[in-house]
Amino acid sequence: MSQRANPSVFPSPAQGAGEPSIGDLIGSLARDTQSLVRQEVALAKTELNQSVSRIVSGVVKVAVAGSVLFAGFLVLVFAAVAGVHQLDYSWMVSALIVGGVALVIGLILLLWAKSNLSGASLAPTETIDTLKDDRDWAKGQMR
């Protein structure tokens, strides 16, 4: 009667006494991958919250500033039209001159506000970079 060796009782020559088994390595890889994914998701959430916060803050500031400026600007426009009218221009010509200047100033302010908002991005750039690094690391571990 021949006896077969039980592989779990007798370790293979390639497997040393202190080395983890393939199953242990796969389990460890699964746990590490799961932990890594959780950390990456947390980082992405944090980045998105910071970006949205910065954009909302900028938009609110622009809206409030625009409202206050508009009220004051209307008073100044009327005063400017009255001042130009004092130079012996008709009310219509005075309003056209002041309106043209107001349009140029408004365009400059609009472009300035737009440039302040263009720096904000919703893309989680740090998360994307670390995900690429993690992908490269995982590829290296599979070899």
C-alpha cells in the first residue's frame, strides 16, 4: 500500500519555514488593495470638497460685490450724465457718452472676475496622480 504525502503537512522544498504562503500573500494583497482604494476615495472627496468650496466662495463674493457696485454705479452714472449735460450736450448725447464708458469698465470687470474663477478646477489632480502611481506599483507587484 503506497501512501501519498499530504501537501499541507509537508511543505514543498521551495517554500521556506518563515515565508508566507501564496494564499497569505493574495489575502494581504486584497486587504492592501481595499485599504488603498478607501484612502484614494477619501482623498478624492476631500479634494472635491475643497474645490467646490473655493468656487462657491468666489461666486458668492462676485455676486455680492456686483450688487453693491451696481447700486453705487447707477448713482454715479446719473451724476456723470448730469455733469456731461452741463458741458452743453443734450441729455441723450450725455447718456450715450457715459453709457459707452460704463460698458468698457463693465467689460474690464467681467474679464477680471472670469480670470479669478478660471483658476479653480473640480478635477481631483492629486488623486489622479496617486492612482497612477498605485497602478504602476500594482503592476510591479504582479511581476
